[in-house]
Amino acid sequence: MAADLPVILPRVLIVSRRCVRKNKFVDFVGEYHLDLIVNNGAVPVIVPRVPEIHKLLESFEPIHGVLLCEGEDIDPSHYESEKSNLSAEELEEIRGLHVSDTAIDKEKDTIELKLATLCLERSIPYLGICRGSQILNVACGGTLYQDIGKELTKDVPEKQRIVHMGYNNYDGHRHPVTIVEDTPLDQWFSDSFEDGEREVLVNSYHHQGVKKLAPRFEPMAFAPDGLIEGFYDPDAYNPEEGKFIMGLQFHPERMRRLDSDEFDYPGCPMAYKEFVRAVVAYQKRLISAPPTSVPKSLKHNGEMEMKRRIIVKSFSVARNMSKCGHGMNSIKEPELKAGTEFLEENKALSPQQEARLQQMGATIRNGAFYLERLNLMEEKENLARNLMGKMSMEQLFDLLTFYRMMGKICSEALEIKQHGLFSHLT
């Protein structure tokens, strides 16, 4: 059996959605999801939505990927620390408009939040579609609009308002989204952009969406009303190395022409293709790694997320120091310490990690450089203070007058040079 392991296809867990048919519960998963997983080289393993199944998730091991898709609204208690601003009348109206979605399924919430957390702890590839993207955001500390119409649309100018749930034209309804440059969505849909606009038309089946995006994620697409339609973790995106953490609010698997299986855009199936590529790479990594070399999973909780934010802030401070070169008197050593320790302890980083750290401020391999620069600036500042403390009031006044004059001359010279450069360009 061991010799056959390398040819066994990787397993992607998908949680079913429960509905009632002929007075009995029926669990199902949309065939488009299953087809795309199989056709790209993985095996979908359906986790049935039955009571207490969240306690048996270890029985589904090995888990090489998780795809979470549509379903009912997530229980607001998972993301709202304070009472909702919606009135009882508004909540009742929402329930009347979206009957099939507002019946909260707490068991499904528990199963999917546990799976999302497991992916974050073990770096298991994760693709969230629609509700699955909302689960991912909530699992990382983000929040949701309980109803886009009541909480977002009413405050948006008329020309920017979008219908996100088109019951009268369920599969045919589309609305535009603007895709953020240099993101995976940009790579997948770039050949479909027209007239220089980074815009595509997507389907829409939801009345909830991302309100506050969790800090670890970066947006990939926005609707005209400002709603985030796609996001990913840039530090956990490298399909070739088995890394993929992403959420899409729209359904690319259902973006197909009327009465046809042809996709609206060539980029539609790419999320599944790249996700499965990451799943395959993740499986290979697990198979090839000796048991003793597999690192212990980190516990994904509030403490871990806080440490992550501290490191990111440290690199951001370093970036500002490197780019701006001013305002460093207010920067304290502890703000850089976390980033320094991270770089010194992690000797072998992938090219993607190196590039990401450079964007955040780790412009050199050894983070101790920033502390040395900070200490040098503090020494210069202390030396200047001691020197000026020995000067007379008349000397200090003359020095201040001189530097004001030099500042004025410098500003005038810069203005002349900029004007000359502009004239030359035009």
C-alpha cells in the first residue's frame, strides 16, 4: 500500500448543504464544484452536515485541501462583539426577503469554522466561495454585513448601487467588479479586460458580505458600491509550493453562458485549477517529508494573530524608515524588535517570502540593520541636544534664523528645478 501512496489523488474536503425534500433532510454539493475538483486532479470528499460531525473531523484525514462554498447565513455571534445596529423590524424584513438564507445552521458553522481554522494552523490550501469566503474572513477576526441592502447600499450614491441578489434572474444576473492590480485575479482575468479597464462582470447570489476584512488579507476585487468581492493572503499564496488561502464572494464555477457549459471568461475556472495545483503540491510535500521533519502546527487563535500583526507592523515601520528617512525620532526600538527577531531566527526563506518581506520593509536579509540605524540616529540627536544646551540664546537664535533661511532657499531651488523638469517633459 505504501508504494501506491504517490499515485493516490489528494483529498479535498467539501461540507454539504442541508435542505428538506419530501419531509426529509437531503445533503448536497453543487456538481460544478465537484467536476472542477475532479477534472483538475483531486478527489472531493464530502463532509455531511449531520449532528456532531464536527467532533469526527480527524476521521477524514489526510486532508490536503478544503473547499467551502454556499450555504445559510453565518451566526452573527461569531463576528459581532456588539449588538447589531439593525432594528427588530429590519431583521424581520430581512428574514422575509431571504427566507432560504437566514435560517442559521449552527452545526454547519461549527464544522466549517473548525475546518478553516485547521487550514490556517497547518497551511492547508483553502478556497472559499460565497459563504466559504465569509467563513474564512470570520475565522481570522473579520466581520460581515448582516444585510448589504440595509447596511451598505442605502449609504451609497444611486449610480454606484448594485443588486447582489437577483432572484428574478438568478443565474443570469451579473454586476461589474474592478480587479486589483498584481493579484491572482488580475493574472487570471487580464486577457478579458477591455478599454483599459480592469473590470469583469460576475454573478451574485448573496445578501451578506465582508464588512471589515481581517488584517492578514488583501482585497482582489471591489463592486462599485465598495463591497469586497475577492481577497487572499499574499503570504500564503504560492500554488507551486502548496500554498493557497483565498476567498471569492462570486461563483466563478457558475459564470457560464446561457444554456451552455462555456465559461463567461477563460479565467473563470482558474481559481479551481490553481487551488488543486496547490492541493497536489501540499500532498507531495506531506508524502516526501519524514515524520520527524514535519513542524508542529501553530494554534490559530487571537494570540497568534496578534503576534502576526506585531511582526507586520515592525516591517512597516522599517519600510517607512528606509523610504522616508525622517520622523525617526518618534520610533521606539520595540517597534522594530519583532521583525528583527523574525529575520534572525528564520535563516531560509523562499523567494516569495523574501519578496513579501521586502514589500513590508525587510529590505535586507539581517533585520539588525534597522536597530543599528535607529541607535545611530538617537546618538546624533543626543549629541546635538548636548551641543545646543551649551549655546547662548543669541547663538541659538542665529542658528534658527540660518536654518530657516536655508530651508526657504532649498524650497525655491526645488520649485525651479521641478518647473524646469515639467517644462522639459511637456
